[in-house]
Amino acid sequence: MNEKIIALIYDFDKTLSPKDMQEYAFIPELDMESKDFWTKCNEKMRFNNMDQILAYMRVMIEESHGKAIVTQKKFFEQGKNVELFKGVPDWFKRVNNYAAKLGFKIEHYIISSGIKSIIEGTSIADEFKEIYAAEFCYDDGGVPYWPALAVNYTSKTQFLFRINKGILNVIENEKLNEYMPENERRIPFKNMIYVGDGLTDIPSMKVVKSSGGHSIAVYQGDKKAEVNRMVLQERVDFVVEADYSQNSTMENRVFAIVDKIAADDNIIVLHNKDIEIAKEEKEEKQKEKWIRGDTEVAVENYADNASVVPKCPTCKADMVLRTVKKGGKAGTKFWGCSEFPNCRGSLPYNSDN
């Protein structure tokens, strides 16, 4: 594939934004404290032995009854209230431009356990090639009534393979699970950078890191100890403060990774070029041996009447009259393909011709 792409993949809550996205507008509109909301979610999860993401999605529906109007459009509007870490708004342009100078295109992706419609309402939504996040089924009035997609900590990894293979539609499951040779995959794992905030992203970080890509754990304030453990346990490559501004540690680390990806790509190009040169030189030497007659057969001028020259039974090229130079059949003439050594077709020679 000619286009060289790097995938920058992000969690959302506490990675690009300081808090869980529900805490900016959804929970306040319920007249609840954030800690009370999340406590109810955990109680729902434990009581029903249910997935944590499904539990909070169910609580969102239950708690909104009679308290707030909740629709898909409302979620989108709530996205406008979501705050972003320092430097995030102009981060995408800076990293895109840097990669472009090295001949690469950056594609940005979100893989989040948050609500997709809220993320789509944020000021940076248009920066992403694809947003993978939790979704509801909505009735004709746009009111959520059932989960359509829950993205938990381990299911996040499936989206890495969607990005890897270029199968981005979440309902294309059969095609996703079909075998695809590594050289046909749209974005190799070595060209992936995963940015997350902690334990919830470890499965994805580990998959990317162990597959040749790079993972970055971000932290804010005094919460560095947790991510320090992750780098010491070799679950991530880098630990970086959640600051995306110009000349920040985040920018320096990502730019360094982009440099490495570009350098590795160049090494592969040079390696493949040397292989092609070696093949060409080997073929030239073989042809020279045939011209000098150094091998077992030598090329001989054939009859002036070209109509008697047969076609190669293998590739249909004209054949050349040759003579065996060595061995028990020395002096014997035969027809050999003019495309030798690329084609080894031959026919017996009849002197009556």
C-alpha cells in the first residue's frame, strides 16, 4: 500500500478530558453529585452481576426518568460542555503537520467506554477518523431505551484490529475475523500509538505494545504512582502528564515515536531495494554465463528461415537452438527458450528441419 499511515488512538475520559464526560452536564441536570451517581452504578453492577458499562448505561436511563429530558440530541448538546486538557484543541494540527513532513498521514481514533453521542458533541469530534464508544438504541423520539453497544476494558481490543485491518464498521464481524496477511493490513500495529489513562486501558495498551506499537499512559496532578507501576511492569512504554501543549512532554514523546516509525519504514525500503538489486545482478550474471558458453549449453545461430523456429511450449516465446557442451549428451542440439533463465522450456531438435 502506497499511503503511509500512523494511527493515534485515544481513550477519552481522563485522557483528553479531566473528568468522566457525564460529570459536565448529564449528572448535574439530574441534581445529583457525581460520587452518588457512580455509587449507584456500582451497586447496580454488583446486584445484577452485570457488566460495568451496561450498569452505568442502565442507571443513566433509570435516573433520568422524571428528572431530565434525555435524548440523543441532548447528549450531543451536553458534549459542548466537556472540558479538554491543556493543548488538546490544537494538538491534532501540530502532530498532523509533523508527520506530514516525514511522509506520513496521521489518523486519530477514539476507543472509549463513554457515550458516543456526547463525544460527537465536543469541539474536537471532527478530528477523529472513527469514534468507538458506548451507544444506545433510540426510539422515534430520540429517547434511549436499550444499549446498542457497550465498550468495556477488554472489548476495546477488537477495535484495534478493526483499525489494523481497515474494517471500521462495527457490524462487519465476519470480515473482521477472516484471515488477512500482514502486508495487506491497512495500518500495521507497529504504526499505532495508544494513549490512555490507566488500568482500564491496559488490555489495549498491552496489545499495541506487544505487537510492535507504542503505548503512553497519561496522568494528572498527583496520580502518577499508578501509571509508574504500569511502565515498571512493562505494560506501557511511556508515562506522560496529560498536557498536549506545544513543547510538552507529550508532544516530545509522540514526535519521537513518529521519527522512529519513519526511520524504521525507511530501513525496510532500503532493505527491499538491496534485495531487488541483488536479484537483478544475479540474473545478469546468469545471462553472461550463457553468452560466454560457460555452462552446459551454448547459444548457436539458428536457421535463417525463421518460420522453422518453434515457440516455447511453456511461455510461447521464440526458441533458440542450443548445443549441450558437457556430459553424456555433449554435442546434442536442442531448442531452448529465449527467455532463459526466467523460463526453462525446451524441445528436442530434429536435424531434418
